[in-house]
Amino acid sequence: MPAANESPTSLTDGEIIAMAAYLQSQGSNVTVSYPGSVPLLKAEEAKAARGEKGK
């Protein structure tokens, strides 16, 4: 699966967070916000670039 912040999708940080918030709102509490979640998003992108798995 291609990275969401690179071609061909090229979503912005705000768009990625909005998508996550929408998906969370469909069955759970929304735990992401903009711009508050940007540092967390950047950390996850860096881990993915290094090939690390999430928790």
C-alpha cells in the first residue's frame, strides 16, 4: 500500500487527520485533532519510513 502522504495520493497532514477523525467517529471516540495530532502523525510517518511496525 502506498504511503498516504506521497504520490499518488499526496494527502496533506490535515487531510490525513480529518480522514482518521471521520473513521473514528463512525464507531468510537475521536482521539485525533488538527493541529494537535500533527507531531504524532510525523512520528508515525518517520517510523514507517524506517520500516518499524506500530504498537
